[in-house]
Amino acid sequence: MAIMKKASEENKIRCSPLALKQTKVGNCFISLTLDTRRECDGKPMPAAIRFTIDRDRYYLRLPDKFTREQYEEICKSTGKGRVAASQADKERPYDIKMRLLADFEDYLQQLVTLSKTTKLTIPAIKTMITGKSSTDSFLNIWETVAKQKSIGTCANYLAARNSFLKYLGNRPGFNISTEDLKEWERLLLKDGISKTTVGMYFRTFRVIWNVCEKKGFVTRATYPFGKGDDKITISRGATRKSFYLTVEQMTELYNCFLEKRYPEEWDVDWKENTHYSLGLFLVQYLGNGFNLADAAHLTYNDHYFQSGKKSFHFVRQKTEDRSDMEVVIPIIPPLQTILDQIAAPPIKGSLVFPGIYGDAMTPIDRRKRVAMENQNIKKRVRRLVKSMGWEVQPSCTWCRHSFATNLTHAGVPHNYISESMGHSVDTNITNRYIDAFPLAQQMEFNSRLLKLNDDADILEELKGLTPEQLKALIAMVKNV
């Protein structure tokens, strides 16, 4: 019965006597008709584009108004026949008909474009036409999407949104033009905001735009990004290739940690705090360049014990909401040495570095603790390297750049570097079952992150000695 009723409704729409033109796009009927909902005593009524989905209708009124008789005459007009001299300067019914049909075609094309990106709904169609919505807006969706992200990403999304509000104000609906974005960019750069930050804000805006497009609130035709004077080009920001420490520098820091070699004039508390911060700095470097949020969340999980306590396994906090890329950290001997001093005892399910979160329990409080610890590490490591005479200002982000750069210089395969950093390399199903780099090989690769005097290095040095130097060395060893 319901099916028959629906079919009857659709047939009624198709056969509407006042429809100058009508067609169907997806699940939506679109008609050029006369809005007779308020017909009264033969008064003129507005021409309208009517959108119908099931029993839900939306009338987009056009500027022209006609009586029923005038409209019927327009529908029947063919443009043929002679025009009286007295009527030559007036718009003929056929001319009006062509103008109305042109309007209809324009909205029809908008509807077709919208249907390619979303399921058609009356609210989506209204928003497409007016740029306004009674329940949604670009800024509301921006906030909603941000709150669905991980803690760090949420903060970045909200920072971009707050910047938009600061410079462009609260914009109702979805009417945000390319000119608006260019003005936002101009004001940001005028206030000394870096191109890197501007690029980050625009990439966030682009994500929200794509969400709105999928929901049908904006169309691809008005997409503001791309090449050309009428589009926004997103800056990639400054290169970070110089923001790294060499293998030799990282080795020197590791030896400082190992020997607790800190300036004598430092008080005991500062030395202890620096020792802990330096340990976390080196852990990030030796831990495949993972960030402090990953370190804070790292646990002694099943993988750790199944590997014989030889590797950690986790999914990056930064990308866990959009990627399931897994990261495995081989625990090379220097990393284990650091863990023995600053990590918690290995208890199944417990945090490896509980000191980062401390007593913080909520996501917001934990994010604040991670940010605070990042600042502590930066401040203490910078003071340490300054005491060593280095003219660099390292921070935790340098650990990631140093890991990638130093392994690249050491000739390690790029695929390994990308995979170990949690970057997508090959996501086809088969490769998810293949262990491309066994743990022993991972250990060997990561051992190149430091230049320590192991047995192989000693043998190489002995090979370079003359017979007389070897005899002298043996005699010296005997006398020890």
C-alpha cells in the first residue's frame, strides 16, 4: 500500500499541469512551476523552482509573478507568429519562458553537481542555494570535526578556527569565498605569522571544506584551493633539513648521559632533572623519532613480552584517527641502557614512562603535561649543549629529523626509515602480512644511530696498526 501511495505521489509530480519543465536527479524531482500555495482572488503568484524528495518540498521563489492565466499562456507560447507594433518593446510570453527555463537549467546543473558528492536532501539543497542553514554552519562543523580528533590534532584544528574567528569574524552558514581566505592570509602575514603556520591553518580549513562538501553544504565548483590567481595555494612552509644533530653529536649526548657528565656548577636537582630530560630526548631519537605524546602513551604490551623484551609496538597518537600504521621500535643496547635508568619496571599493561603524565587523568590534562615536558626537555637540553660549546638550539622535533637524516646518510633503505617512522609505504593487503624487516635487521639498522666503540670498531682500528704498534699495545696490556 505504501509503495502504491509513493508511486501515486511521484506520478502526480510528473503530471503537474503547471510544471513548465520537470526532471529527476537522483532521488529529487525538480520542477519549474507556479507557487500556488497562497493563491487568492486571481492575484499574481511567484514562479518557483520546486525541489521534491519523498513528500518533503522546497520552493525557491523567482522574482517574476503571474496570474494562473498569464502563466499558462507562457507555458503554451512557441515564439511563432507576428508581434503587433504596439507590443514590440514589451517582453513577449515566449521571451519570459526562455528566461525562466534558463534559470531552471542553472539550478538543475547545481543540483547535478551536488548529487555527485552527497545524497540529496532538502536541507542540503537549501544550503547549496542560500549558503545558510538553520542547524549547521561551516564554523559549527569545524568545531565538531575538531572534537572528534585526537588531543593534539584537536588543539591544532581549534587554533586554526580561533584564528579564522579573530580575523574574519563569526560567519553564519557556508558563504566563505576565496576572497575571504585571501584576506585571512593577508592579515596573518601582516601580523608576522609564519608561512608554515598559515599553511597549517589552510590545510585544516581544507579538511573542513571537504567534510562540508560531502555533506552537500558546499560544492566543488566553489572549491577555493588550487593553482591560478583566483585560487588559494597552500604554502609547504620552510624546510627542516638543517634541524638535526649528527650521529657524532648524538653519540656525545649519549656519553654525557651514560657518564652523568654535567657541569660541576649545576646544583644536584638541576643535574637530576637534566639527566631525566636528556634520557627522554635520546629515547625519542633512538625510538624511531617518535614524539613525546607517543612516549607518554607507550605501554609494556603483549608485543613487548612476546618479542622477549626486545621491541616496542604502538600506533602513532598523531595519526591514529586516520591511519592504522603500526610502528615497531627495536630496543638496541643503548636504548635499553637509558630505559634501565629512566623508565618504569616492565609490568604488563603499565606505562613505560609514567612520569610524563604524572597524576593527570583527563585527556586535556595529559596533553598539558606532555606540552610541559616538551618545554622542560627543550630548556634543559639547550642549556646542556650550550655548556658543551655547541651553537645549536635543539628541541624534541629534532629527534625525528635526526633519526631520518642520520639513517639516510648511513645508507639505510628508505622504505625502512618510512615504515619505522609510521609513514605509509605500501598499504595493500598482502604486504600487511609480510614482515619486510625482521627484528635482527631492525636492530642492525638502528645501531647506526650512534657511533660507539664496539668490537667491530676495535678490530678495524687494530687492522690499521703497524706491527710495532701492535707489539707496544700488547706489552701495555700485559702491564695493566
